Amino acid sequence: MYKKIVFIVFIISFINTKGYSVPPVLSDNVVLSGYIKDGQNGELLIGATVYFKELKTGTISNLYGFYSFSVEPGKYTIEYVYMGFKTVTRELEINTDVSLNIELFQETESLQEVVVSGKKLDANVRDPQMSVQKLQSKDVKSVPALMGEVDVIKVLQLMPGVQATSEGASGFSVRGGNPDQNLILLDEAIVYNAGHMLGFFSVFNNDAIKDVKLYKGDVPASSGGRLSSLVDVRMNDGSNKKIEAKGGIGLISSRLTLEGPIIKDKTSFIVSGRRTYADLFLPLASDEGAKDSKLFFYDVNAKLKHVINNNNRLYLSTYMGRDVFKDVNSKMDFGNQTYTLRWNHVYNPKLFSNITFIGSKYDYKLGTNEEASEFTWKSRLRDYSLKLDYNYYLNPNNTLSFGLQSIYHTIKPGTAQGEGDDALFSKVDVPDSNGLEHGVYISNSQKFGSRLNVKYGLRLSGLQNIGKGTIFRFDDDYDVVGEDKYGSGELFNSYWGLEPRVGASYILNNTTSLKSSYSRTRQYIHLATNSTSTTPLDVWFMSSPNIKPQVCDQFSVGLFKNFADNTVETSVETFYKDMDNSIDFKDHPDLLLNDKMEGEVRTGESWAYGVELLVKFRKERFSGWLGYTWSKSWRKFDEINNGEKYLSPYNHDHDISVVLNHKLGKRSQLSLNWVYFSGAPFTAPNGRMFVGGDIIPLYSKRNEEQLPDYHRMDLSFTIKNKKKEGRKWEGEWNFAVYNLYGRKNAWSIYFEQDEDDPYKSTAQKTYLFQFVPSVTYNFKF
Amino acid sequence: MRSIIINILLLVCVVFVSCTEEITMDLKSGEPVLVVDAAFTDEVRDHEVILSVSSEFFSNVPNPPVSGATVILRDEMKQLELDEDAGRPGFYIIPADFRGIYGQVYTLDISGVDIDGDGVVESYSASNVLYEPTKIDKISLSWDVAHGDKNWNVLLYSKDNPDKEDFYAFSVYLNNELISDKISELEYAWDRYFNGNDVNGVSVQQIIEEESDGEETEYHLKEGDWVKLEMQTINKDYYHFIDAVQEETGIQVPLFSGPPANVPGNISNGAKGFFRVYSVDRDSIRVTKEILDLRDE
């Protein structure tokens, strides 16, 4: 109710301030538009600034490198700016619509040049978008990584407000949210399990990635479906100038990327592959059974781009990855596959559109080879989706976005079957679950004068459950009292809701701004997982007559200030999240191969709040950031913890990340990161009993104790080989150490009955990586 | 099923060098509660009802027994007040002549105790049904070295009742010595995966001769030994109890374990523990030279 009022007030104040703005917009405005690219390889640049000096305003390029700005006819000096690239200035007489594509070139590595371009790099101050973190492939590369595997997800975990779910995991929690509340997109396709090897490595091959944006809140109206964050990963398009290759050989994996033009300046491709060989180390394992096992993963990213003409571009991207594990008696494999086909179409200089067809699949198979109880177990999730997005650059003060998306989800939660005549197990088939998830949105980004920038939007989203399907009916004790079966194509339930999204930034002076935002998000698909870290076996399930969609209202306010000519960016943001229909599970739930799994779900409410501080700097020799977060994340469920509130397993009171890069010379760099966070909450016993010969712990409250605090330092040193004249091959060596001072950070604490003394119990701490060195050789030609 | 998954996933974890060390911790202490550890079967022998009080977690001594309680066991036709064993406080004996009848509900009533010391006498109760047992046709042994340890598998031949939802637990004896003497060592099964099917040589219990770390156990089969399998026909509540006990007493790993929680119980008024009622069938196999050849080859 309160939130509806806030939204209405916003709309009303917009109407009242309509007379506020600036030079009346003349109907015979002309438009400057075009694409901004990297001059070296033709990659389209996302978020590059186009600044009109005389007007002291401008615009930025969209997700496909397209920009558009309306002006009165006249003469203008326009600056094209992008971090890390040399600014290009054009003086133009604009009397009719002009289409101008621009190429920007990277700053060369030079100690004398200071990487600064004045006030235009203040996008973080000017843009009403808040709660967002942007990373490029080169930012990710410089951060020391576990076993030398540079990883975009691990770098995101170093941002304030983001934490790994457990040591080394790819699952992450944003502002106290659950790991299934992050929408992870790779070229617009949803990635359901972003981890390889149980999460120690993510599915993103850094060599194939152009740009990653993490939205911790204030998610644009064009996105929906997850409560806590949007991670928008964009792949490189492939150089359209010349064939290039790059790759690396590391301790546990190697990678190779090949890209280049098929038809120069028109068609380009990129293929990136990666494979681990962790199983090389298995013969060293002490466990006999491990010696003959197979353990590896691979992934491939491929993309084809074709420029039909300046107004039409086609992209075809795909990702395929698989983890394989096999030993004498059992085998398991799992992986994601995504396919997207996109068509950018420019209707006129003011209207840009993108239409996307997407297919996604996540599946796993496991089985045993034991005689008489041989069985296989499969699970699969498939998405087919259509997405339409439009950017309408109405006038200098208004940029509209609107569009729609529909996704058809089809989930086979689990099928297990005994093989052979003597199979003990009959087939267990958890019924399929199908649904259509929709979203329609419209939003506008409007400037009021030179100080106030407001964006406001509305998203309407919904889920329709569609047959075939079986829904069980439960009584108050969660016992099954009946079932309803639905035929193929039958629509049997739907949920709809509005998701308002508003945000504003107010410029106090050239380097300071105040921002605030409110957003409502809804989530219709949830992960059935009982562990704090997700596992590859977890199954997604949709909202249904038994499970309502989760809803989140998030408010945030922040102060953004830049110093020293925009080389130091600082921000302080505070947030409050209020979530309804939150999902948790009963004690000792049965989540695998259970067709009545909805009966294990319990619903309640959760909320989180906190303060995030970030200082980012980019100087001649030093760059990096320092982040600090204080936050609390709570849950309250009638049927859990006796109805009393308890800390979310993702609660960490304090979280500090320090990342420092130091250029030692022209060819070498030293990087360091230090991570600290308060230990995760856990449930510890407060008594014990003897039953049937066992000591069994007794617990009173959930998550009342805390694991010891976590901290570690990583170090990495990179040295480039001397570049020889005329030689295309460039190589560099990277030496890294993870957990430099070898702290035994607790991965878990459990309690054990002593082997010798049946009356004694002890507390045991399991810890993982301690002082892990790695060596990687990277090359490109 | 769960153990297969755990085996696969634990093996993967072995690749990542993980270590465990003992640490000291201070834990809060809760209010003591009554703990009931009682089992009643269709066997003709004495059974025990053990009453004790819960203690703080790191207490290194046996939990205090509850003496002098009034304990009554009844079914729909008869009832009996149990005598406390003079030599073992807290142990109340169900004599062998109190026979279990199939299909009857057995109820344990406990009164005359004041656990929380507030001066008010408390009473507790728990009930369970005694089902007819599913019979073992025969058993055999196979030798297994594929999972890291070296053990004998006890293979069951039986037929599940298709008309009923059945739950089972299995324990194993070597020469009449019970090897799986704890609830956490039982194997257990729910017929939803094999309802009505023939069970043809499925491994339901093990005798481990050598652990995965190479240490030999005290069990080493010789010619002439007798291996006995006990098949317990249990009910749903006890099945979930065994499942929860095994989760609570097993290794907890952040990747696969959820938040720890109290095991379910079937005793009223806040008491903990479990009153289990089940029927039993047993079969034995003599260890012959042919069987030993499976191992010694």
C-alpha cells in the first residue's frame, strides 16, 4: 500500500514539473546518430559518452553501441569518450539528420599519460542509474585468481554488497538475497547454473567477455524475474578487421580464442574454448578410488555477427559447457547450453530496436554401474524465449525504452530408472512442469534542467502455468489430499503483478550527486536447494497454485562524489529490501526426485538492509578499489525456528574488499587483494541426547551462532614478454598465490561423536584452500 | 539413494585438498528435557524403555537417567506397568511375555516425573503400530572393493508387498554380535522406488573389513562364521527419524547439507527421542570356502 502511494506521488510530481524544463523543444530538431566502435577490432562499445560541448549535455551508446541525440540545427563540437580510450572530438555542422559511426582507439600503455578526460568521465555522478557495477574483461584479468583461473563472478564477489555463498563458490548473494535471486544473462540468455566443478569456477570464459554489468538494485524496467540482482554479461562480437587469437595455458586449464572477419567489416566470428585437466592430479589423491577417475569440464563460446547494412545487424551466439565426472562405479555430467539470435534494426535515427530469439537448457545426468541396482537419473530445464526491446530517443531530454518478453519454461525435475531385468528400482518420474513467463515494460529517462535526471518505468509481469502438469493439493499439515492433472496446453493458473521502477539523480555540483531509487521485482521461478551453496543437482520449480511468486520492494539512497579529476570515484549507498512470499524449506526436507516437493516448501517473509561504501581509483601507476559493506539479512517463517525471526544464511555483518594494482614498469604489474567478511551464521547445538546408541544434537534456534570471520590475501604478478619488432606473438607470465598467509578459513563446522569415547563429542572445522600457487602463460597473436 | 549421491559428490571433493581439525567452541545450553529411547518388536524377548535427561553438548559423561517414573505399555487389549531394572537406573523392562500382536497400536505412557523441576508432575505419551513383517527369502554375500573401502555386501532376496506402502531398516550380525548397533549405522529403505517388485540380490548392509584409509576393522570373516541379516518392517515416522539421525550424525558439508535441525520425535509434551515399534525377520548364511574365495582371489 505504502509503495503504491510513493509511486503515485512520483508520477504526480512529474506532471507538475512538466513546465520546468529548458529550452522548448522545437519540432524541427535534427538527429545525430550512429555506432561507436573499437577501432582496432570493430567491437561495439557499450555506454560510451557522446558529449555536446556547447549544450553541456549529451547521451550514451546503448547495449549495441548505438547512440542518438536530437539537437536544433547548428554547429557543434562533439566529444566521444570511453574509459581507457582516446577521446575523439568532431566539429560538425548539423542541419539535417546525420548518421556518424565513430571508431575509438585504446590508450596506449604509457607512464607519461595520465588517463583522464575531464568531466565527461563523470557518468557515475550524472547517470540516474545507481546500485550498478560495471566490469570489463581487462578489469577482471588483473585480479589474482584461484588456481590462476580469472573469473568474472569471483571479481563481482569483491564488490560491496556481493558475497560468495561459501569459499570458492560461484554462487553469490547480493544484498542479503538468495543465490537463486540473481538473473544471470549471457547475451540475453538465462544461465541457470553459473558454476563448473561444484562452483569453484564459473562458466564465464573471460577471454570471450566484453562487458559485465551487475545491478544490485534499481534494476531497469526492461529486466525482471529475479528479486536481487541482474548480471548482464555481453560477449565480444569478434574482430571484423583481422584474424586474432589469444589464449592461455594454466595449471589446471587451458583456453584458446580465435576471432576475425569472414567478410571484412561485414561479418565476423569469435570462438572461445576452454578445458580443464584437473584429473591429471587425481593419481596423487590418497583415496584409492579416486585414482582411476575422470574429472574435467569444458566450455565453448561462439558468436557470429553480420552487418547487413548500417541499420540492420544480425548476431548469433551460443554457449555450450559440460562438467564430467566418472569413476569405477558412478558417473555424473551436467551443463548449460544457450543460443541467441538477435536482429538490431534502426527504424529511424531516433528509434532503435532489437529482437531476440533465445533457447536455454540446463541438464544433468547421474548414474551408477553397480549390478542389480544400476540406475540412471536425469533432470532437465529448457527455455524458449522471444524478446523485443526498443530505445526511442524522443528528444534531448527524454529517452524511452519499451518492450516485451515471453519465456516458455519446461522443466523435467527428475526421472530415475533402474536398468536391466533385475532392476530393483521402478521408474520414478517427477511430473513435468511447464509455464509461460511474460513481461511488458515502458520506461523513460528524463532530464529536468541541468541538475535533475529522473527515470521512471513500469513493468507488468506474469506467469501462466500450462499443462501438461500435475498439482498436488495439501492440507494444513502438508499431507497430500488430492491431485489435479492438466492436459497438454491447458492454462490452469496465472499470477500477474505490476513492478514500478523509479530513480532520480540530483547533481549538487560537477563532481557530486545524490541518487535514490525504488523498485519492485517479482520472481516466478525458484531453486529447490537446501544447502547454502547451490549444487548442480538443484532443481528449479515454478510458482503454482501452491506457491505464490516472491515479491521484493527495494529502496536505496546514495551519495556519489568524484575527486581528483574523476580519477577517484566514491559512493555511499544505503538500501532496504522488503520481501514477501519468501521461500525456505522444512527441517530435513526431501528435495530430490520428490514429486510432492511443494509440500516441503515453507513460505514467509524476509528483509535486508545495509550501507555500502566504495572508493575506486585509477591513477598512473596504481588502480583498484576498496569496498566496505555493513548489512543485515533476516527471515521470519511461521513454521521455522518457532516462528521467531532468524538470520538468513547469507548474512554477513561486515564485508571488506581491497583490490590494488600496481604497474611496476612498462611490462609488469603486481596485484593484490584482501578480503574480509564476518562469518556466516550457523545452527549449533545447545544440548544432546542418547537414542539407540547415537549421540544426537538438540537445537533451539536456527542460525544463532557464527562461523569464525573469514579473511585472506591473494597476490599476483604478471610480466609481459618483450615485444619483438615484426613479431605478432605476445606472451605474458602470471604467477599467483591464493590465500597468501594460509589462514585456515572455516568451510564448515560440524560435530562428531568421538570414536573411542562414546560419551564424548568434538567440534570439527573443515577448511579448504591454503596457500595455493599457480602459474599461467597467456598469449595472443 | 542418498548414499550414492554422497559418494559421488564426496569423491569430487577429494580432489580439492580439504582438511579437518578439531577446534574448541563454547556453546549455549538449553533447558533439559526428557529423552525416551524405547523399542518394541514382535520378538519374544525382553525389551527396554530407557529414560534419561538431555545434557549440555560437550558433557563427556553419560546423560543422567530418570528413575522412579511410572511407565505403562498398552495395546488395545492389555496393559502393563513396567518395572525399573534394579541394577540399571532409567531402564524399564518390558518382559518377554508381553507379546506384540500384529495390527495393534502400542502406546507408551510415562508419568510421575518432574523434569523441569517446577513442582508440577508431567506426563508423556507415544504410540506406534506393529505391522506384519515382510519376509526374507534368502541372503547371500558379495565382496566389494569399488568404493574405497573393502567390505562384504549382504544381498537380500525378498518380495515387497504391492498393496501397502512399506518402510524397512536393516541391521547385520556377525556370529550373533550386532555390528550395526547404532541408529546411524542402519540401512533403511522406502518402497516408493520398488513397490511390489522382487528384490533380487540387492545390497542392504555391509560388513567392512578395511576402511578407506587402510585401517583394518575388528571384523574379518573366517570359514564357519555366521552372518545374519535382520530386516525390520518399520513405519513412516521411524523411517524419517532414522533419516534425520543419519543427517545429524553424519558429515555436514556446506555444499550439500542444509541447516541442522532437531530430529523428529513421536513423544508428546516436548519430550525428545523415539518410541519405535517394528516387526522383524532374520536369515543367516554360513561363511563357506566359496564365499571366502570371492575375497581372496
